[in-house]
Amino acid sequence: MLPRGPEQIVAALGVMAAGMAYVPISPSQPQQRVATIVSSPRLRFLLTDDPSPDHWAQAGVTVITFDEAPAGDQDVSLPAVGPADSAYVIYTSGTTGTPKGVEMSHGAVWNTIETVSRRIGLGPQDAVLGVSAFDFDLSVYDAFGTLCAGGTLVTIPESARQTPTTGSGRFNLTASPCGTRFPCCSRCF
């Protein structure tokens, strides 16, 4: 549970490298929704920048602050991760309004990344503005499609995403044929 920014991407990569699936939770989601997701029986760890994370321990998860995570100084062997293994779980509201986890495998994610990147010609010359919230499934392509193509992922804080005029002039969205996710997708279909 981290705010928008590069830390989310680093955390997700670390979680997947450790052989686990990441579950993005936005701190701006309603507290009851967050509590329901965190109390999922399959959620074992919570990576957060919350300065007082103790209240999450009551949900039965091991809390790790983002600053503590890289403190490991031991050599570890990472598990092999295959196409059928889970990459991430995105929680939707479902038809009942109760959060429901939808699991995506590494193979399914890679098929999407490879197909879309090939169709739009995304490559190392491109910079993509990651506009999707990390708990929304389109963020997977924004982030990992860009990185897998060798491109530059530009992350912005939530306040800038919600108010597009904030930072106006800082980004040249026409510099890349991809610009943001929307022009990319319109060229695919």
C-alpha cells in the first residue's frame, strides 16, 4: 500500500522477483475496502510507507515498511517463476459491491505486453506517462509494457494525475508515438 510513484513499481518488481503476486492497494481507497482486501486469507505481507503500520498487523499480515524492505543483507535464492504463476491480483467491486480478487498469471501479462508493444511499436526511444492508478489493470501495461520495451516510464503523484493542469508544460506528450496509454490503444484496434 504505497502512494503513486516509482516506489510502487519497485515494490511490484521485488514482490514478483520473490515469487509472489503483488496486490496493489491505493491509500486513497475507502478504509472499509482496504480493510476487506488486507484481511484476505491469501494476503500474507503488506508493504507500505505508512509511518504507523501497526494497525495493519491485526489483519493477520506481516507489515514491512518500504524503507525496511531493501535492508536485507543476506544472499537469497529467488524462486523460479513460470508463465502459470500469479503475477498480480487486482480487486474489483464485482456485482455485489464486495471487493473480489482477479488473479493474472505471468503468461497472460506477457501475452498482452508483447502483443500491444509489437502493434504500436513501443521501444527504447519512447517515454510513457503512467496515468493509470496502480490498482487499475491498465497500469500493468503502462508500467511493465514500457519497461519491457526498454522505454522510459514517467510516474506522477496522485495530485498531478487528478489535476492534469498541474505540471503543465513539464511533459511533452507528443514526443512519443505512444504519449499516454490512450493514443497507444487507439492505434491497436
